[in-house]
Amino acid sequence: MDARRLSALLSVAVIIIMIAGCSQTPAGKTVEVTESPDTSDNLKQALEKPISASAAQSPGGGRLTVQYAVMAICEAAGVPYQFEKSKRLAGDECRRFIAPLQVNGIPATQALSDLLAPLNLRYEVDDAGVYLSR
């Protein structure tokens, strides 16, 4: 359920509680329900901040793959990465070997674009985090 629907449902619930007389707010006080911004918007904002990230190899000591480089960038930005969804949408391109990653002082969005564009991959952001697609 997206944030807007949840907010609308919460607003309706507050109204129903107030109509039923179950509100525990002091007399004369009003209940204010504010909408919170979409999670994907917060994640996109986090990706705009400059980061520092490096990765020389994949876990277990193997050569670095696209997927693990993107994970390092996302981790540095504090944004979740959707490993399985990326694997499903980008296929074998996620397992492509790349040179070690070294990012310093640039926005995560730029780091992701610089990494993915030459490989004909792109990144997307939804409420669950970043994922790759072709």
C-alpha cells in the first residue's frame, strides 16, 4: 500500500473515531493528520548527496560484478538495493565483471549513471529502494 492511500485511510479512521466520540484529545484541540512524503522521494533525495564508496571484489573474494558495485554505492548513500528484482529485470548483465569501484565526493546518482550507462543498464527507485533494469 502506498503512502498516499495509507494517509487517506488514516484520515478516515481519525474522522470515524472523532464521530464515534472515542477521541481522547482534550476539549478544544484538533487532530491534525499530515501526509508524509513518498518513501521513493526520500530515497531519491538520499541518492543526490555526495558519497564515497569503493569495492575491489565481490563477497567471497571473486571479481567485482555490476550488482555488487551498485550495492556499494547504495550502501554509501543509505539506500536499500533490491538484489533479486535487479537480477530478474537486468538478467545476466548484473553478473558482468567490472573494474574495481572508486567513488569519492560525487552524488550517488552520478556514480550509478557513470557505472551503468556504458553497460546499457539503468537504475530505478521505488519505495523498496534501487533496482537495475535494461
